[in-house]
Amino acid sequence: MTENARHATSNFRVVAAYRLDEETADEALGHLAQLAEASRKEPANLGYEYFRNVENSLHITILEMYIDEAGFEAHRTSSHFTSIGTAKILPLLADRVVIGYTDGGALPSC
């Protein structure tokens, strides 16, 4: 099996739901764009996309894919995640839910 085929069948996915605060939504989205750009450059990252809900623009869904759970853990401890995600985005959110998924189903919230 090629390396790309292995990644296609064995990886770790994350779905995050953010609820933005109306007063800081634009600021949070600006930081999220920076975090997404940096995250896509991580060696274990296979995809990082985020979407704004068309019915409620304060709801954001983030879809992330990593080679494995260790790749996601490396993301969570990366300098860009701690300096942008933890320090800048999280304080601006009204709410956040993060769920990790493997080929065998969902894991508890991350």
C-alpha cells in the first residue's frame, strides 16, 4: 500500500464547532485564518478548512484531518496553536466543542 493510500484509509479527523461572540467575531475570524494557514503546513496535516454557517454567521465549523492522532496532538502543542489558537482565539469565543474521530468512530471531546 502506498503512503498516500494509507493516509486515505487510516487517519484522524477533528470537527470543531465555535460560537463566536458578536462583538469580537471579525477579530476571531482573522486569527482563525492565520491559524488555518499555519496548520496546513504541519507535516501530519492532511486538511484544515473552516466554514461560517449561512443561517447563523456566529457559528463556525472547522474540519481538520491528520495522518494520525499523534499528528493532531502535535498540532495542539505547536507554537502557532498556542500563540494563535489558545492565546488569541479561545478567549474570544462564546462556546467551543471539539470532537476527534478515528476510523472506528468518535473519541471523547478533545
